[in-house]
Amino acid sequence: MQGKTIALAKKTPFILIIIMNTDSIQAHIHQMGYEARQAALALSLLSADDKNTILRSMAAGIRENSPAIISENEKDLASARENNLSMAMQDRLKLDETRIEAIAAGIEKVAALPEPCGEILMETTRPNGIKLTQIRVPIGTIGIIFESRPNVTSDAAVLCFKSGNATILRGGKEAIHSNKIIAQILDDAGQAAGMPANAIQLIPFTDRESVAVMAGMDQHLDLIIPRGGKGLIETVVSLARMPVIKHYDGICHMYIDSEAEIDMGVSLAIDAKTQKPSVCNALETLLVHRDIAPTYLPKVAEAFKEKNTELICDPYSANILSEFKTTPAQESDWVTEYLDYQISIKIVDSTREAIDHINKYGSKHSDAIVTQNDKTAQTFLRSVDSACVYHNVSTRFSDGEEFGFGAEIGVSTDKLHARGPMGLKELTSYQYRITGNGQTKA
């Protein structure tokens, strides 16, 4: 089905949004919650073919409206420049034809994924003849609060839709124009193909009060997922009356063991840090075994120099790199997510010291060891308490698409009920369905 060109003006004018008071915001969001609950009931009746047809219509709508998306995105970029946001943040905001095509292609990939709902997880017949079936079902209604990246609007919406959930999205002010038009296109193109009304909703304003309202309306939302800075996540956790799946900072580590292959260690560190430094699975701290440091560090430092990456070093690594420009590391650097061309470097005396450092300072996201010793690698993989642990692989693979999940909601640093990249199955629950022929307990 061909997408149709969307007129942005058809939605609520921005001037009305900015003058809404707290009571109006609360009433508006609660009404969205009520409508999402109704939409979730309608979604549960859609077939897999119905949902995939709707998703393909959404992808077509994104492609057809690429010029309008770029126009709205430029408003966000202009604001970012005026407010002196970092280049890394501006890169996260930017949408061009290539990135918009990636959004559309991502929707089509989700349409091509196996249907998650209706999967039979367990089936048995009890001695009394009762048939017991455990089946995968949608969670219901999901609230997602996110910052910066406008492509999250599409990723979150289509994953929730494919898994049978209604969703309420609340993006950050930095991407409000981009978020609004993307959500509008998905809604219009989806409804044109049979999507229930209000299955995908975006809160059209960015007042902080909206976060508190969402976190408090457990009568309408079954789950809330915050994606953003630590302050946002801690605020949501402190206020939420429903389960929260957290996506904390990506303070990712790579440990170069004494038995690492030098060139591999250099290429993996460079990839993990500089391939795209603004993402949550980018490397932030490099730990190097003392025995290999004199050989390894000058080589990796030279490679980082070519990438204009600032080296933030402890005294021992700074001494080895005396011919390079370095910055002294502070205690705060070990818990800093730079999201830029900066990396902290520390010398350690053992694998155990590296593991202890990661478990103390890390965010339980993604951490890697580089070594040719399989026994050492297995000790690291078993001992580091993170969602994703790697042996001789870049941390940049912590991603739903790389794992074969299609687009992702994010990378959960929680342990329940989802951990690591969250795809379709992580957006479902299960239900027991029991059938019989008149059995009674008595």
C-alpha cells in the first residue's frame, strides 16, 4: 500500500500545547491512557497478517513523507545549534534520507519477523482431564519515555504494535518536531491499513509534569520503559506505580588481558569507541593488564590519535604514554558515559582486578575481554554481572538488530523480566489457558 503525504498542521497546534497547565496535562494524558487501554483490546484481535500489512503501510508512509520529516527535523537541529548541544548529540538528532530509509526498512524487518503472540510455551493435560496451555500474549499498554534520538519513536511504536501492545510515547524536547511527525505518519498510515485508533500515541508536549503523570497512571499503563539519562530514569523509578524496565547508562568496558593478541586488541578498542561514540554500547573505559601495557598502549594510543580521541589516563598509563597528549583521570571518569571521542584508560594487575573494577563502576550494559586464553575468558564471562559480555568481540554488537531481533526498544540493564537488547518477545508476557469438560475441585 502506498503511503500518503501527511499535513503536519492537522494535529494540535503547538501554541495550544505550551499554554496547557498541570491539570490540563494530567487530563490529556489520562485520556490518552484510557484510549490506549481500549486500543490494546482491539489489537489483541488482529491476526499476524493484519499486523504485517499495517506495518508495511507504515514503512511506505515514512518513505513517502521523507521531505516533511527532514523539514521538521531541521527545526530540532536548529534549536540544538542555538542551545550549543554537543556534536555527538546533534548527530543523534539528525535525520537524512539515508537514516529515514533505515527507519522504513527497520519497520519492514519487524513485519518480516515471526509473530510473537500466540506461541505455545507449554502444553499439558492433568490427571483429571484439564488441559493446561501456557501461551505468549501481549503485556497490554506500555509507556515509553525517551530522549534525543527521533528514530526511537518508530522503533518503539512498531515493536510494541507487532507484539500486540498499545503504546504511549513521550520524547524529549530536543526532538519534539521530529517525533511528532514520525508518530503522526505511523498513526495515519497504520489506521489507513486497519490499525485500531490510538494504538500509537505521542504526548505532544515535553513538560516535566508529563513524566510524573505517566508514572502514576497504573490504571492505564501496565509497564513503563524510560530511555535516557540517569536523572530521567531515577525520576521514573521513584515515581512509578507500575513495573519499570530500566535502560541505564552504557558505561562499557574492554579489558585487554596479558594474553591478548595485540593487533586484535587495538582494532576492537578502536571499533568499540570510535565507530559511533554517541551510542550506549560504545566503549568508555579501557582496562589494560600491566604486563601487556608497554607494548599495547602506544599502538592503541596512536590509533586513537588518528581518530582525534582524548585519552583520559590513570598515572600508570599516562607514564607509558608520556609521548602522547593525555588528560589525568579523576575518580568521576570511571562512572562517566562520555558519548564522544573520549576514553578513560586504567592499568590493572590481574583479570580479577579488571572484573572487580567493572562490577563496581559499570552500568551492567556491555563489557568485553580480549584474550587468547579461553579459561581466562570464561572466568570473565561468568564473573562480570552485565547484560552482555563479550570475548574477542566489539561491544558495538549489543543491539537488537545485530542479535537478530529486528529493531529494539533498547538495552535493558535490569534482570527482570528482560535483560539486554529488547525485541518482540521481551514485550510479551504469558497467560495460562485451561479447558475441560466440567471438572470441579470438590
